[in-house]
Amino acid sequence: MAGCNHFLSTAVYYVIIPKWLPAPGFLIYFSGILEIVLGVLLLIKKTRKLAALLIILMLTAFLPAHIYLIPGGAVHVG
């Protein structure tokens, strides 16, 4: 579901991308595709472990974007 939101609510994602990252539009769509593909791979028993590992790596890569939000007070919990 979150992967689809990258295409439906693109403006929301521009806010969380740090200014120092290049090509924010590309990153939004690329990460959306990545989330969708990895979600599908989780459903397939043969690719489940690899998908889980790649999701962990993806979430680790996204961590700076979430830390970037903290000083601005744009963090929403819940």
C-alpha cells in the first residue's frame, strides 16, 4: 500500500526527502516501485528471505530521510 502512495500522493514524499539528495521526483517513484516489487517478492516462498533482507536494507537507507524530518517538527507518530 505504501508503495502505491508514492504515485498517488507524490507531494507528501517531497517533504521528507533531504534537500541534499538529487532528483527527488525520481527517488520518490523509484522507491515506490521498489516497495511494490519487494512486497510482491515477500509473497513468493522462493524469494521471501531475499525480499526480507532487501527490505531491511531499504529501510536502513530511508532512515536518514526520517531523521532529517525531526528538527523541522514534521514527524507524526501514530
